[in-house]
Amino acid sequence: MDSKILLGKILQRFEDLGYAQVPGYFRFIWVRETNNSVIALRENGKQAVVPFAKILNGIELYQKNPLHYEKGPVNLREAHILHVTSPIFALLHLLSVDAYRSMSRKRESK
């Protein structure tokens, strides 16, 4: 399973649940999806446009080092995610850490 498949699973789960939230952090409500991003509604009522490319960067970070999954959103800076950290952090946590670990193991066995 590559990172684009994981992205598809995240987007499908986001739409199905209608929201993404890590306990203790803000909730983001699914609004709609475009060709290259997902639109989420922040708790303050403003929309956040989250590019698929940024989510893919986070997926790849978690695949390389699944330990980042347990850390806070500031650790996404390693993946060059600086300004839309909170929605991406919430979206990435729609999958379990095992989804990223399995990809990490597959990459190591190649």
C-alpha cells in the first residue's frame, strides 16, 4: 500500500465520519473535496484548505518514522508542514499508527 492509497483511506474516513479530531486538539468538519485538496471547517467557523500534497508529506513522515504519530503536531515540521499543521495532524490520525507501521516495514524489506 503506497502513500496515495493511505491518502484515499484518510479522505474516505474523513468524509464518512464528517470530522477529524485528535483528543485534546481542535475538531475539523468535512466540507468538500476538490481535485487537489480537502476543505475543512475549523471550530471558529473559518474554512481550511488542506492540500493533498501536504497530507502526503505527513503520511511519508509517519511511514519513515511511525514514532512521530505519538508526538504532537509540531513534529510535522520535519515534513515541511508549517501553517496548516492542526488539520493535517487530525487527518493523519484518522488512521491508526499500524497503517503507517505496515508501510514502514514494507519499505525496510525492499
